[in-house]
Amino acid sequence: MTERYLPPLEHGLTAAEVQARIKAGQQNEPLPPLTRSIKQIFRDNLLTLFNAINVLLGGLVLLTGSYKNLLFLFVVIMNTAIGIFQEIRAKRQVDKLTILSAAKNQVWRDGQLVALDQDELVQDDLLSVTRGDQLPIDGIVRATTALEVDESQITGEAEPVIKGNGDSLTSGSVIIGGHGVIQATAVGHGSFIKQLARQAKQNKRTSSQLLTIINRIIKILTFTIIPLGAALFISTLMRGQGQNRAILGTVAAMVGMIPEGLVLLTSVALAAGAFTLGRHKVLVRELPAIEALARVDVLCLDKTGTITSGQLKFERVEPWQNADLQQVTTRLAKLMSAINDDNETAQALQMALGKPAVTPTEVLPFSSSRKWSGASFDEQSFVIGAPEFIFETVPETLKQRIAVLAQDGYRVLVFAQTSALTTPKPTAPQALGLILITDELRPNAKATFGFFENQDVALKVISGDNPVTVASIAQRAGIHGVDQFIDMSQVGTQPDYDHLVAAYNVFGRVTPQQKAKLIQAYQRADHTVAMTGDGVNDLLALRQADCSIAMATGSEATKSLADFVLIDSNFDAMIQVLNEGRRVINNIERVAALYLIKTMYSVALTLIFIFMSHSYPFEPIQLTPISSLMVGIPTFFLALQPDYTRITGRFMKQVMEIAVPSAICVVGYILAIDLLGTEFQLTFAATSTLSVLLTGIISLNALLITARPLNRFKIGLVVLMATLFTLVFLFGGSIFSLVSLIDWQLAAVYLPLMISAYPVFVILQNGLGHRILSKIKWR
């Protein structure tokens, strides 16, 4: 076995060594893209079962020589083209934001620390890592300052692992404490990064509820369309009618059963939503996440970076008891220099106190689970952190003083001398002083949180800080119920989380494991939960939540897991995210009924006319005015309308309350026209024209109900569609195989039907159909 090459620390590989490794194929690879390639987008939009059926039906129509009946293929082509265009547009927006949000890796090259993309790394590179970094390669530790690693994405164990020199690390691991230098031992296909980088997300996420329901409908139709079409074709031939009539009737029936626009509209709406959010500097990592956030009714907030801007300001050191202020300040400055942490608290203290020269003999950097850090120097040991995690029992006088300061909105840390840096708590700590830090409230925090509460989204604050301080800051931000707070460090090892989430709104001193369990408790209470975070202490909670939001300034591990990344780290953008999600889902749920009306009456008519002596009542060309004017065009505009009401989760019931009565109405009137046609000896052209007329009128009524609540735009849209539908009969008869309605004998048949259509539709809508559907539990 050959001995591994070890590049010099703080120098790394030379340019020549890097080029040699690239030529040898020892270069890392980028993460799999969030979006599909252009080729995949074209393939997945073109090569669908329904497109194949439509092409087959078009081929059959060609055999009849009735070329105008091929117009339905033009609609299919336009639908597919629009879907491809919207997805490519969304892809470009997402790809652009992905580049903006991608973190760089700090790598030693030729004695310089340079920032490189993941795919620029080569084998044996030396990576300088610190808290919050996620490893893009497999490696070994070359140098460490109390390196703590979360390997839960690999082992499933959430407990941090201490790593020493020579220890191995696997790609996907997250640095949660300390710093170190890692040498890449396996890159590209040799590492586990492709499988592990988003494993947590893939294990956790479920597909869109809306798309699941629609796909279930499509699956049922897949097994229905072909046998029904074949049965209709055979029965038409057996009645002695011509082959052309059999083909055109069968094609019309099968085209009517395909709700191709519904799948398209859903995909386009989600893609357009991702594009819109991209313009607001919000990266959407998964399209179904837009729907997930739209359904959220509990939003869990991490204080730092969400309620506050994340900018911490050191106010002062308050010496404890008889400690000398100057001596305490000097020792604190040395401690922060020795630990050399890069979190927000450490940066604020270092900026205020400076970085004096110090040579530590032992260093224990900050970790989310321990909640304190420390170092030994000048033959003494010191720690800084949350008092509850430093002392076995916080002295009563110290506790009272901290409570007073916390009520004033200060974040209070304890600076203490200890006899040994033991874990989980230091040995025999003696308080030297209290460190007072303030959080800067986000400028628009009050307006943002007020919006969410007005939208029936309950706000909960889950933070690792003192609950009194957190509650004080939350109150300043206008969040309600902040007087109901609890210190999670005092609840024991097996608390009743279901009781805690029911009784409290603010949770302080929360460990990463407790954050995840609190979210689980909200989910058990049948809530859809979103979680915001920016640090490695939020990883478990983000993984557990139904929808996760990360700040671009947060750790790379957090961003790689989140459904949404706020590129400008501006939480105010969440207003747009929630609105966009609700708009998309509410509008799709509303207009889906219009697509399924056509599907329902087409299936019912096909079943009926298999056993009747007359031909199927439509030709393919005659469905075009109904499909385009009563469904396709208006739903496109209705899907863009603002509708920010809370998602009800009643998709199927809402759809069926409109679609079932409408479909029954259409089938009833077409059967009545068929009987009247026999009675008055009307031609097929005449009865099919009346069938188109009555179907269009009923569909127009359904469109009017779907468009509620009405406004000027919606009324204008319905009137325009009705006008265009009328013009089809006046001037488009030859194109759409319709006879003229200016015929008094024919008018005697259709005028009573037209007059009765609206009251019959209303009776079915609000009477029998509503009572029946109200008793059905739709999922």
C-alpha cells in the first residue's frame, strides 16, 4: 500500500500538482443541479402518454380526410410549448439564484487561502473548515482545534463527534464546532457526496398533494380512455355507420376525456411561481415546496437572523461581585482571541475588545449542543456561554440579576473561571462577569409578523437564548402570546412535548434535538409547520419541518437542506412566498373543476352512446370552442388572479361541487337533444350543433361560479368568452361544423332549452348535488 501524499499545512498543493490531478481525473464534481436540463424538459413535456394518445388520434383523423378536425392537435402543441417555455424560464431563474447562494470552500493553494467552488477541488487539497461548513469531499483531519462534526446524514446519530488528527471524515458531514484543516482523500465518483448531499431532504419530503390528486385522476383515466374508445368505435361500426363517422366520434370522445390542460396548468403555475419568487430573490429548491408553504399554519422562528438581523452589538461587561472590571475585560479579550470562533457573538466581542496575542494550551470552541466555549492560557482556564449550561445550579443572586437584564432585552452570557474544561459542563466554575449583548431588530419585523398573524399563521419562537430575552425581543417585534414562554433547559430529559406546544409560544434554551421534537409535536397536532433557520443548530428542525426556509448568510449545510433560500437574507420576502404559494394553489383548485367537467361528461356520454343507436354527439372540431373559450383561455387568466386566503385542503370536494352537477346537466341536455332530434327528424349536424350550444352555455355558468368572487376583470373575462362563443355560431359555422341557428324550426327546439339551462343548473348546483356531495368525505 503506497503512503499517502501529505501537502504542507498552510501551503497546500502547487498549481502544477493541481493540474496533474485534473489530468488524472482526480477532480471533484458539482452537486446535482436543482433543475432538469433543457433536454430533459423537452423530453418530459413531449414524451407523455396523453401526447402519444393525441398523436394516435390525429393519425386516425387523417384517415378520414377531415383535416379541420385536427385542430385539437394545435391546442395540444400550444399547451406543450407553453409548458416548456415556462419551465425553461423558471429553470434559468433558479439556476441563476443557485449560483448566488452557493458557498465557496476555503482551500490552501501555493501558500494562499483561496475560495473555490466545489467542482474546482482536487484530491489532496487542504480545506480550511469551520463551524457551519458541509464537507463536499471525503477526507482526513490534518489539523484541528476541537473539531466537532455532525455525521447524522451518514450514521443517523445526531450526537456530535469529536475529531482528532488523522481521523477520517465523510462527505455530507457538517462542522458544528471548532476549526480544522481537512485533506481531500476521495473526490468526484470516489466520494459519497452525490448520495448524501441531499439525503435528508429526499427522505423527508413528500410530493405535492395537489399533483398527487391530479396524477391519481390521470392514472384512472389512463386505464379508462383506451377501452372506452375502442368499445365506442366497435359499437358505432356494428350499428352500420361509416368508418369515418366512427373514427370522428371516437376521437371526439377520447379528446374530451383527456384533461391535458389541467396537468399543464398545474406545472406552469408552479414554474411561474418559482420564477416570480426568483425575481424577489427567493430561491425555490423544489416546486412542490411552494404548495407546502401555502398550506402552513404554524411558523417556527429562530430569533437570530429572523426576528433580529443577526447583527449583534457588545454593550458592556458587568463585573460580578468584587471582580476588577479592567482585569475581567483583559481576560475576556484573551479568551476570545484564544478560542478564535467565527460565530456572530465571537465576532461582536472581538470587534469591541480586539485580539490580543495569546498562546492557549487547550481550546474548546463553541458548539450548539454544549452552548459554551472555553480555553486554557496563562495556567488558568476560562469559559463563556449560557449560565444554565455552565453551572450545575446557577447561583440565586446571579440568576436574579440575569433575569433583570434579560427583561431589559439584553442577551446575557457568563464569563467564568473554571478548574478544568470538562464536558458537558466545566468543573467548578466561578463567575467573573456578565457580558451584555443586544440584538438588532429587523427593520420591517413588525409588519412582516403582523401579516402572518392576519393570515391565520401562528408564530412560535424557538431559540437557544434565554427565554426572557427572547420573549422581550419577540414582544418588540409585535408577536403575540410572548408572555407564554418556557426555559427548555429546565424541562428534564423526557418532557411532554404535546403539552409544551399547547401551552407555550416562546421556547428558550432549546437544544437542536429539542427543536426537532417541538416541531414533531406540532405536526402530531395536525399542523403544517414551517421552520426558519440559518445555523447548524437548526439542521434537525429544518429536516423535520414540512417546509424549511434558510437565509443566504447561513451555513452551507442549512442552505443545502432548505426548501427556500432567501438570497438577500431578507425575511420580509416570506410575505411574497406565502402569497405566491396560496395564489397558485387556490387558483388551481378553483379552475380544476372546469377541466374535469369535460372529462366527466365525455366519459358518461361515451358509456351511454356505446349502447345507443345514434352516433356520438360531437366531432373533434366542435369541442374546440368549448375547450378553449370556456376552459383553456379563461383558466389561464384566472390562475394569475390574486387569492391569498388560507388553503382549505378540500380540493376534491371543491372540484366535485362544481364539476358533478355541471356534467350531469350537460349529459341530461344532450340526451334531451338526442330525443328531440329523433322526434323532429333533425340531422346529425343540427343535433351536434345544439349539443355544442347547450354544453357551452352550461360551461359558461360553471365558469361564472368558478370566477367568484367577481370583480370587473372577471366579469369582463366571462362576457368576452360568451361573446366569442356567440361569434363562433354566427361566423364560424363552416370551420367548426356547426349549422346556422337562424332557423325558426330549429329555434323552437333550442330556445326553450337555453332558457331552462340556467335554472336547471342552479337547482343541481345548490340542491341535489350539493346535498349529496356534502355527505361525502373527500380526501
